Amino acid sequence: MTKLKAIGLALLCAVFVSTAQIFQKIAGNNLPELTLPILAGLLLYTIGWIFFITALKDGELTVVFPIVATSYIITAIYAATIFNEQISLLRWIGIALIFAGVAMIGVGRK
């Protein structure tokens, strides 16, 4: 059974990975230079990976990994708010389906 601690760590992983992607997007705008956002993104990915590995210590992979997939939701929200990216209705439906899937996995725990 997946412990609440593992779920929290998986959510932290999702937040760190999503934030890392924002820094990578900023860095991508400045290529080919090696910039501080690249390094910040790599650091955040590493921290997220540590949270993920730690979550797997007490959690089931079939529960932890889908929770990490909430990074897609977080990244979409970041993209819309930080970069003013337009998210179509179809994409919002996809985001809602990801959220619903993660919720079903959480409810379906033993």
C-alpha cells in the first residue's frame, strides 16, 4: 500500500519537474549559450528525481508514477500564466482526463 508520504513526495516531484521545464523553456530562448536557466532546470530535475526515487521507497510504482504525471497539468498552467500560451479546449479536456485518471488511481488504492 502506498503511504501518504510517498504521494506527497510524488507531488513534489511533479512540481519540481514542471518548474524545471519552465527554466528549460527560458533557456531554450537563449540558445546556444549555456545560461543560468539551463543549470537551474537541471538542478530542479535532479531534485525532482530524488523526490521520485524516495517516493518509490514507500509507494507502489503504479500509484507514484501517475501522480508524477500531474506535471503535465502543472506545466500547462505554468505555460498559460507565465508565457501566455493559449491552451485549446481539446488540450484542457486532455488535462482534465489526466487529472481524472490520477484521481481514479488514488481512489482505487488497496
